[in-house]
Amino acid sequence: MSAVPVLKKILLWGGLLALVLVVAGSIVGYAVAGWTGVAGALIGTAMAVVFLAITALSILIATRYGLAVFFGIVMGAWILKFILFLVLVFLLKDQVWLQPTVMFVCLVVAVVGTLVVDVVVIARSRMPYVSDIALPGDGTGQSSPTPGTEPSDGAGSEQ
């Protein structure tokens, strides 16, 4: 089973969360700080969406490779997100057109919201915890019963 459908659902639900947060954050930001609050809400939400997309994209790319390369790609994406976050914080910290508190609150709500989306989607995905294992009765790697015998269900024999 592939992780692609799960990641697509995460991106879909994350996008819907971001849309709701842009609308709600913009309304609250405008009420609190005018247009600078709207700018803060938009940038905070955009940052969270970009970070979510980097994570999902890195996993989609990394699943094509072996385990060591997988973890290298995912860790590289994490480092990229960290550096991007620091660069954005230093570039945006003293901007007069931006309300930093609204941006911070939107960023935190978006990050927590995307974590909740991740947990809910993964919990409902019914992905197996292990892979490459043959279970009794799934037809992979099992020898067929000898002719004239029926498989036992473990309940005992009928008389």
C-alpha cells in the first residue's frame, strides 16, 4: 500500500484548513489591527501551508528510494523548513505593513491544525503498521492445502 493517497488527503484537508484560517484570520486581523492584521494573517497562514507542502512533497519524493535516502530527504526538508522559517522571521520582524502578533497566532493555529489533520487522516487511513509480511489466508507465500483436505478453522472437527 502506498502513502500517496494519505498524503493527498492531508494536503486536501490542510488546504481547506488554510482557507478557513485565511478567512477567519483576516476578519480577526482586520478587527484588531486593520490591514496590517490582514497581512499578518495571510503571511502566517501562507507560511504554514508552504511548510505542510514541503513535508508532503519530501515524503512523496522520498518513498521512491531506500530507507537511508528516505530519511536523508525528510531530514533535508526539515532543515530547509527551519532555515526558511528563520529567514522569514528576520526579514519580516520590523516591517511596518505587518502585524506580527496576528501573523504569529495564525502560524501557530495553522501548525497545530495541520498536526491535527495529520493525526486524523493517518489514524483513519487503515495503513498497516508493518509491510512485507505474509499473514495466514492472504494468499501470498502460502502453500495450498493438499487435495481432499479442507483448511481447519481451529474450532475442532465436526462429528
